[in-house]
Amino acid sequence: MKRSWIAGGLGLMAAMALAAPAHAELKVGVVNFNRLMEESPQAKAVNDTLSGEFGPRQKELQAQQAALKAKEEKLQKDGATMSADQRAKAEKELRDGAREFQQKAQDFQEEVNSRQNEELSKLQKTLVDEAQSYAQSQKLDLVVPSNSLIYFNSALDITSGVLGQLQSHAPAAAPKASGK
């Protein structure tokens, strides 16, 4: 499926080049969206937002997991000296705790994935809009993503220009609190 999309895209580019008048020069740009996703201030802001939103719950889950591990180690260490009732109670508490932890971890992961997809969708739209705006300002006729190309001349790469435009449109970073 992907090959047909790539072949179709390359075929479209070739058709556009052939359809252009002989005296017109087709101006093409190539953009690396992976690099934009990694280096743009907007992407960093999304990562910071998600970390701030989910960091405390992640730490809570890690603490709960550590407590379960400690209970399990205590049961293994002291299990031989416990009465049958004490051991059964400890094993039940451990199973119930593990079940509760697994459910919380699964719910947490689903929520993280949902929010991450939501934020990435917004970010991708922003990146595409900025790439289009940059291409229009540079009077380019065609912009293609670099990951679908076998080869391109690095002179066609507009990623740095788009990144510069993204940085100029990024909100100013909030001042960090001083540790004094």
C-alpha cells in the first residue's frame, strides 16, 4: 500500500513537471517532518505539557509498584515462618494489589495515549501549516516530505527555514523560578 502511495506521489510530481510550461521552472522544497517533530519549540512545549500533566500520576504508579515488590519480597522472606492464615492473607493482599496496580497502569496508559494522540494531531497540523506558509513565502510550487523520497539534493531541503519560522512563532518560554 505504501509503495503505491509513493509511486503515486512521484508520478504526480512527474506529471506536474511535464505539465508546466517549458519556460517555467518548477520550484520544489523538501521538508523533514521528523526533524520538525523533534526540534520545534512547539513539539517541546507539547512534551512539557504532557510530562507535567502525567508526571505525578506516573510517580504514584511507580511508588505503588515498588510497594508491591516490597510486599512480595517480605512474603518470600517471611512466608516460611507465617501461619497458614497469615500467609493466605498476605498472598491475597498481594494478588489484589497487583490486580489493582495492573488496572491503574492500563487506565493510565490509555489516557496518556489518548492525550498524546490529541496533542500530536494538533502539532502535526501546526507543522503542516507552517511548512505551507514557508513554502508560499519562498514561492515554492511543490513541497514533499523527505521520508518518501529515495534521493534529493540537500539544496532543496527547507526544514531549517521552517524550523526558524516555527521558532519565531513560538510563545516565549516562561521564566524559571530561581532557587534562592
